[in-house]
Amino acid sequence: MADMILQVNHLSKSFGSHEVLRDIDFTVKKGDVTSIIGASGSGKSTLLRCINLLEIPTSGQILYHGQNVAARGVKAPEYRSHVGMVFQSFNLFNNMTVLENCIVGQVKVLKRSREEARQHALQYLEKVGMTPYINARPRQISGGQKQRVAIARALAMDPEVLLFDEPTSALDPEMVGEVLSVMRSLAQEGMTMLVVTHEMAFARDVSNHVVYMNQGVICEEGAPADLFGNPQKQETRDFLSRFRST
Amino acid sequence: MDKFSKLFADILKLWGKYGGSYLTGMRNTLVLALVGTVIGCIIGFVCGVLNTIPYTERDPLPKRIILKLVRVIVRVYVEVFRGTPMVLQAVFIYYGLPYFTDNAVKFTNIWLAAMIVVSINTGAYMAESVRGGIISIDPGQTEGAKAIGMTHVQTMLNVILPQALRNIMPQIGNNFIINVKDTSVMFIIGFPDFFAAHRAAVGASYLYFPSASVEMVGYLTMTLIASFLLRWVEKRLDGSSDYELVQTDQLTMTAGTYNHPNKGTPFDEHSLEYKEERRKRCGKGGR
């Protein structure tokens, strides 16, 4: 079990009386690429935000290498620095250039030297193909480019697992490809990823584990070939058929 | 018409006699307004930041109590000093201190008293402006910072406050201009500002309207220059809208980033090289 990074046990989350997540159990092992699919409002994003402690779970455990980070008194910033997150709305720092966006976390949180952080940032910016734009500001680049920078920013922190919250949902169709291709190459390099997505082709072809969520519970999960090829539950079949018809 | 020439003559007469004291008054007004605004901004930032420290019911009880208490104190400060006239605050502080301490503590320096009053008054307004500036920043910025492991303090210093500062620059300018004008009430405690120069001049010459004209023009000149400078500072804060593409080895470019190096990208029109190129071309092609 040494390669177990995250283990979610009986996780529940309520906003007031509205129960968004109910009794979620799943695990993330090193090198896993897990896709979480499901209709809007099924709790996918909330689950991801709970894992990064941007939302505090109402009950249940999130074990990170066996330590429950959802418990009171846990230093959330320390934990978050090991778990990267890529947002639907990019959330690049508007007051910094592309390069500074990728440096600031390394310097302030990981206490790396500026030069080391710079080299590291440049390495990842090159990987996502944003080297020419390092001096641009977020408002000056396109959505797809912003998202690639956001991925580089998360990678520069050398996270153990990278969470993606619908990374392509806010993008114009022609920009989806460039972000997906970056994610695809990350997956091939063995990055551990947890991806909330509506891109069924990505879930089917790139991930090795697919979780289908419906109304706050994990309805069905398994290998992509099984879940897409031979879904066991009626809800899963209904959900997938809506995508096939389009 | 001859009324105007009379006014002009009176103003010249006033200026000849009291020009020096008008100018000293203007300098004092500007210094007081500037110092008051700067210190007021610092007070405002401290209050605004303290006021927006988030807490949840997961935090330990002492922390929650302290934060709640801080908010109450800031709230009382803001309401009291925003809700009373500065002229009264000046009197209250300047005469109140000796009154309560039997003259043991009193302001020996009129500058100190005036600066304290203006700073505290400005701070009360700025506290609310800063709070507004902070909550106006997209929550996504905070989440982005949290997600890479920044603490609240790091998030504030590196991400939120720089953006909030830019957004409240017009407010800071507002306050500075208000201070240039409203420090005129400081004559009440004997501060030698621009308006006090007017009072002194008319006390001796009885030329009320001509002196008031001098004051009007003087105040307007000060505030217009201030407006102009503030706009300039805002522009500086915005930074250049241009940026240069960094030339790299074309072989390392990821497919899809560039169609072809010579074709460039939609952003080339912002780059200096492109402008240079276009300028040359236009120079040759045009007449």
C-alpha cells in the first residue's frame, strides 16, 4: 500500500440541508489517471474541492499517505502544496506575468531560491508550449493558453497528484485540443491525475479508472473499457447514451 | 468690466502684501493632506486586512473570539470617525486631551495634532475602501493561491492586496483631494493652512471677495495637479499593455502553439518588433 496517495472514506458534504455528496469512497494510487464523469450538479466538482480542502467535508476522512487531512487542526496549506489543482476558470494571478505566476508559489511556499524557481518554471512552461509568452499577463493570452499556464503553475510545485476541475469547460472548442494534449502527455509520463471532465473521449482513452457520479454518490466505477463498453447500471447507460447520440 | 479690473487690482494688492503667507499656506495644506492621506491609507489597509481575515467554525474558539473582537473594534472606529465632522474631531482631540489630563498632556506641536486628526479621519474612510477593494477581487484568485499552498498572509501580500491597491487607487485619489480641501477646517485649532492665510489676510485688509477668489483658484490648482498626478500613477500601476514574445529554438515549440514562425501569432501586433516592422514598411510604402 506504499503507493497509495489518497484514500477517501465515507466522505459526505452538505450545504445547509442540501446533501451534495453522500458516503463517497475511493482511492488514488500513484500513477493513476482517474476520470470523474457525471451530469452537472452530481457533485463531481464538490468532491474535487473537498479533496483539496477548498470545501470542508461535513463528515468522513481524506487520508493522504494515511494521515487524515480532513481532521481539525491539520495545516491545509502544507497539504495543498503537495496536491496541485487546475481550475475551470484558470485562476491565474492577474497581477503577475506568466512566468511570475509559476515562480511565486515555489519561492513563497517551497522556499526555493528565485533562480532555481525560475529554471523550474521555465522547464514546465516549455513543456506546455508557453515559453514565448512568459512575459505576457493573463489578460493578454487566450483561454487555452491560460489553462496551459495554470497546468505549468501547478506542475512547478512538483505535486504528487494533480486535480483537474473541468479544465476544458470554459474554453472555446478550438482551444480544448491544446489543453487535452498537454494533459494526455502528462498522463503518459506517469503523473497521478484526478480529472473531473465532460470530455468522454479523454476519460475513455487516457484514464485507467473512471468514476461515474450521480446525485452525490458514486454510481459506478471501473476500467474505462468496462464502464464505457459494458455499463452495469441503468443510470450509467442513460448518461452515456446521451453522449453517444450527440 | 471695471468691476473685473477692480477685482484684479485688489488681488494684485493682496498678493503683493500676503503672497508669501498664501504660498506658505498652500505648502502647509499640501503637506498636511499628503501625510494625512498616506498615514490614513496605512491605517485603512491595516483595518481592511484585519477585517477580512476569514474564520470558520473549524477554527479554535480563542481565534474566533479575537477575530470577532477585532471586527467590532474596527467597526466602531469607522462608524465614529466617519460619522462625525472632522472640524469637531479636531477640537475634541486638541482640547480634550489637556482637559482630561489637567494640562499634563497637550499638543505642543500643532502639526502633530493636525496630522493625527486628518490621518485618523482618512483611515476611517480608507478602512471601508480597502475592505471593498479586497472583497471585489475574484474569489478564484484566492482559491488559485490557496491551491498552491499559500497561507492567508501570503495570499494577501502577493495576490490580493496588489490587485486591491490598484482597484482602490481612485478612492485614494478621492481621499487626497478631499483632504486638500477639508484640511481648511484645521484653522479651528490654529493650523496655518491655506484657508488660515485667507482669514489672516481679510482680517487686516477686509478684501473678502478678492481673497476668496485667490483661495478658489489656489484650491482648484492644487486639486487639478493632484488629479493629474494620480492619473499618471494609475497608468504606471497598470503597466505596459505590450509584451514581447521570447524568441526560442523553434524546434522545441509544441505543435499547435505556432502555425509557422513567420506567420506569427495574433499577439504579434502588440510586440515591439511588429511595430518596428510596420513602421518601416509604412515609411517605405507611404508617401
